Amino acid sequence: MALPTDVGYRGPAACTAAGITYRQLDYWARTGLVEPSVRTGAHNAPLYSLPDILMLKVAKRLLDTGISLQQIRTAVDHLRGRPAAELSRITLMSDGVSVYECTSPDEVVDLMQRGQGMFGLALANVSRELEEALGVVPAEERTDLPAAAPQPVDELAQRRRERRTG
């Protein structure tokens, strides 16, 4: 199930999907670890995009394994802004101190053979979990996206619709 990219999620929904507390969300936003990238206006609550929530979930997973917040910040900064297709090919490996990016099974094996990997996080799996979690929380339309170009009117199709509904 692919989630729509033209929606954003309020803080509580982002927390639920990422498995973090609102306090963590607020702290991470204030310190710039993961900030909401979608805003609906000056008087409305900020919204988190799907990639924002993926980074929140990655940060939470790394934190749960004992990785320092400094290393998590480095990893998130490294991943930020990458297209979803690219992220889904990445496995993050850690030796408990540093975080390494692997983009192929050979790189994972090489890292393990050198004794540098003891924890792996496949971002494709994290993304799938996130889609399941966000499928049950409310989303709001993003207003920061450019308006779609008007589609040419198909006069024949319009007449058919009017005949059926009228």
C-alpha cells in the first residue's frame, strides 16, 4: 500500500507512526534533528511529511539500540533529502558506536566480516512498517505543494458524466 505524498501528518500522528513520545518529537524538532517540513500556514499546526516520519522512525530505532544522539544526527543528516527509492535500498549497520550505510548485500557482508556490524536496519522494512502505521491515522492535505496544472477538458467525457448523473 503506497501512501499519498500530497498529505502531511500532525505531531500526534507522527508520534504514533514513529513510536516516539510527543516530548521526543518536540525536542527533536527544536534541536533540528527532524523538523516538520510541511506547514499549512502561519496560524496552523506544522505537518510532518512521509520522509520526515521515516527519519523519526529511523532515529528512534537507532536510539533504541544505544546509538548516541550525535551519531543519530549524523546518520539522519546523511539520509535527509534522498528520494524514497534510494532510501529503500539502504541498510544502516552499526557497531554500537558508528553508523554505516550499505547499499548492497555484499557491503553488509563485508562490514560484518570486518567485525564492524552488529546491528542492521533495512530502511525498506522501516518504510513498510511506517505505511502500515500511517494507514490508520488521520492525514491532512499539504498546502505547500504547487497547484496541479489544469487538465484539458475532454468534452465527450464531460457529456457522458452529466448524462449519467443528471
